Amino acid sequence: MANKSQSASAGHSNGLSQLSNTTGHGDRREPGGTSFAQKYKMAADRNNSLLCVGLDPRPDLMPDDIDPFEFIREVIDATRDFVCAYKPNAAFFEAFGPDSWKFLANTIENIKDLPDAIPVLLDGKRGDIGETSAFYAHAMFQWLGADAVTVNPYLGQDALEPFFDYENQHTFVVCLNSNPGASQIQLLELAGTQGSLLYQHVAGLANDWNSQGAGNVGLVVGATYPRQAREIRDLCPDLLMLVPGVGFQGGDVQEAVTATLNDASGGILVNASRSVLYAGREHDDYRQNFARYARAAAERLRDQINEARQTTAVAPEAVIP
């Protein structure tokens, strides 16, 4: 018997199939113009926000009778004045089956059609041999029109260079992730060094790639490791950092912000997904007011991040354990 998620996915397929194919083959986007870093800075300043809202469409958490595209669209519209970026996670879109690529493409198109520019950071954590990565980069930057992506560094520099070649787009390299199992690999000590750990090595490489290239390399640094995050910021003072792990994953906002802010009290995208997207599920009026609950959650978290920024400006080391 199909579980709720599978049943809901099947039930929503008709709605998804009606989406216009505005980004299909033959209508590919050409990267260029305003860079991700510029869009991020403009949105962060305009909305006074370092909040990045993750877009993870899950049928098991949505109201049963709503089309997932409409759900995501309404949340975007309700939260757009409280964010510095949106981060659609490719896996959650891909799980919708044959219509999933269209779903993702139209969601990105919807964000790009907003009156004020808000960048799209596509979370796909790609990374393969160079030729394969070139096609991944083409699909994400040219076909889908993402402004930035996440990648895995395990295959080394040549696997990531096809992403770096898109100079106006940003590439966020996974450095120290927020999940508990990350420590099994990312905190390993490197042989032949004086106690250097793998995540420190990755941070150093990313810093070099950024300084030697177009300045379009960032890092993914989990909120659940604030002490290590501070080390990474010290190693990489100029890199943008995507900071996942606040909310359901247990990361502390104050600790994460204090650890990762740059000297200009910015340079980070603090990501929250479920805690914003599905806020208010416990209420009886969730179906009618899910967008209002998402808006309230985004505003609340934006303000918490800003309070942490102010505290950090006064006592930058005081709250890092």
C-alpha cells in the first residue's frame, strides 16, 4: 500500500502537469547580468535580512487538497519581504516524478518574476567527474536559471571547475554539514598533518579557489557546529556562507550567527526550511492560513537573526561555546 507521501504525490500530478513549460529545451537561460553576490546583498539590505528560506515541498506535511506548486508559490509571496534568498532543494522536487523538473523550473521562474530581485540558491549537492559536472552546471545554471548551487568537494577541484566557470553564479562547497553523521568524515584528522581536520582542509581549498578565480565560491557550514564554524570564518573571512541547521535540526541562532558573521556583520545566509514552510500545522485553520503562518515564522526568525547580529557586534566572542 502506498504511503501518504506517495499517494499525495500521485494525487497532485494532474495539477503539476498543467504548469507552463516556460524553461524548456530551446528556451534556455543565458547566465549573466547581476551576480548572485550582488542580488544577495541587495535583498539582504532591502529586507534587512540574512534569512534564506528553504523550499522543500513535502506532500506529507502539506494540506491534503492543495497543489504543491500553489503551496510553494503562496509561501514565497507571503515571505518575500523577509528573506535574502530562497533555497529550493532539488531532491524534494525530483520526488514528484515525471512532472518534477517542470515543477522546479516554474518555482524558480516564479521567484525570478518577483518585483524585487531575490536570488535562488539551488540545493543539489552535485559533484562528479569534470565532463559530468559540466552538464550538471549547464542544467542548473542555464536550463533552470539558478543563481547559485551547492556542491560536494569529494572529487576535487576538476569536478567543481565547471561550476566555477559561471562567473556570475555562486557555488557553495559543502564544508561542515549540520547532520550528526557529518562528523564521521568531515571531522577526520588528515594523515601527515599536525592535527589538521578534513573540514579545515576543504575550507582552505575553497578559500584558494575563490581568491584565484572569479570570487564566486562559498561554503556550507552547519549551525550545529558553532566552534568549528568560527574557525572556518577565521580561515575564510571573505567567503559567503550558507548556514543550515537552525530550527528543526537544533542549531542555536545566536551561536550560529556569532560564529559565522563576517566583519561587515553579513556574509551569511541562515537557512530554515520546515520551521518556516510548515509553521502552524498544529492549528485547525492551517489549510486556510498556511501562508500567514509561514510569514509570521519568517518574520520572527529574521528578527532573531538580527538580534543576534546586534549582540555579536557588542560582544563577538561571548556566546560561542
